[in-house]
Amino acid sequence: MNENNNNMICDLETGVCGEVGGEEMEMIDLNKPQKLIDLYYVTDPICSHCWALEPVLRRFEEQYGQYFNFHTVMGGLLEKWDGFADVSNGISNPSDVASHWREVGEYSRMPIDGTVWLENPIQSSYPPSRVFKTIQKTDEKLATAFLRRAREAVFAFNENIGEERVLIDIVNQLGLNGEKIVQEANLSTGQQLLNEDFSLARSLGVRGFPTIIMVNEDNKGVKIVGSRPLESYVNGLQQVLGENEELQPKSQPALSNLLDKEVRLFSKEIEVMYDVEQSEIASFIQDELSTIDYELKKILGEKYIEKK
């Protein structure tokens, strides 16, 4: 052995001893890793106020998602119409939902047709919820994509997402076997997964949708009910993390990257993400995207872009 060679080390993982590679000295940081909190988003595929929240929730997650683990929880809005009543919104039968949905669409500017409730009423929100849970158990990202596609289908494009054929088509569009997954979701295990979410929602004290609950490592947190502005969620996050933790939001993603991820974006979503006025949306899109990458369309008086 060369006694003059002090640049030696025994590797703890391999047990092999030899010369050290790399720099002689490196800076290290022994501070604790940044703590994460748990965020529970309790929702339902046919919750209109959840659809209205999409623009704000997407920006919140894009810019502050590094601080929390995001958990989507199904709440079970409509099991069946027999015995169902939403007194606060004046809803006791399917036809009552149409006007309520239109009101939500008008004030939120997230497109909502609503005539599905007059032409082909949804009998239960459990079928799409079970499909979501069935996908979620193996792939969280695809489950999130399914929920988004299902909401687009029912709110903007007036499709009955309680029907198997519609659900199969949506799942197929994700590159999965729609028939197989929908059949699996209809088994008792699908309902069992859904019941687990219902139990979790009850334990969190959830009484309506959307509800967002943020909980820290000390099992303390905040509950925010309803569709709120971005500042409400940022302030809630700050409270849960503690005043000594300085929030550092990430920059918004490039519109091209966001469109690659989401496939379809409505005008309001782009406005909220990038602080763009409605009147400037067309020029903003033209500046940010190549026309070979997207199609500009319109539905229910609102512009939207779709990836080609």
C-alpha cells in the first residue's frame, strides 16, 4: 500500500475500499428536510362548485405543491335521487339542478351547460367516483386526469357520466382499457374503495364540497369550505406551516407545458394562472403558443384551447 496516498475510503454500501473520487471538500446542509403537509381535497365528479374552483386550485397546486402531499377524496354527493334533497340550493329533483348549474357557470365562467339534467338526468355520482378510485389505486396521475375529463364531459359537453358507455370512452382516451376498468369499478371492491373515502371525509368533518383540509405534522390544520380565491388557500397554507416558514411560490409553468399536461384549457383557467385579462386572452395565447400545437375553440360563450 502506498502510505503517502491519504485519498482513500471504504464504501459503506459496497464494502470496497479504494481511492476517493471527486472534490476534496464539499459543502453539506444538515438542516431538516422541508416539511410537507397533507392536503385533502374532498370533492365529487358532479360538484359544480368544484368545477368552478379548478382554475384557482390548479394554480395553487402548480405554485405551492412543493409544500404538501395532495390527496383527492371522493365525498359521495349523489347516491340516488330517492330521498335526496339539497334544501339550501332548492334542489329536490334532477330538473332543479339545471338552473343551479347555469348560475354557477355564469358567475365562475367555467362553462356549464346543464341541460343534461333535463334531457338525460344523471342518476348517481357513484359510478364515476368508483371508476376514479379504481384507477387511483394504481395510478394517481391517471386518476386525476380521469376526473378532469369526466368533469369536462358533464359540465361543458353535457354528457351523462353516470352511464357506462360514457365512462368507458373517457377511460379509453387515457390509454387504459375502459371496459375492464369500469367492470372492475362495478364490483364490490369498487364500492369498498369509495366507502373508505366516505369514512375519511367524515373523520375530517366534511359537510359539503369542495372542502380543502390542510394538516401539518402535529396533526393540526385548517379547513376551507367552498370555492375560494387563491389568497384563501395561500393564507391557509401559511397558517399550517407556521409564520416562521416563508412561502416561496414556484413560477407559473409555460403555457405550452401546461397544455401538454392538461390537453384542454378554458379561458378562465388561463386568465387565473397567468393574471391575464379576459380581453387579452387571444393575444396572450398567440404569443405563448405556436398555431401548429393547438386549436382555439369556443363553447357556451367561452374560448378554450385544445392540444392538437
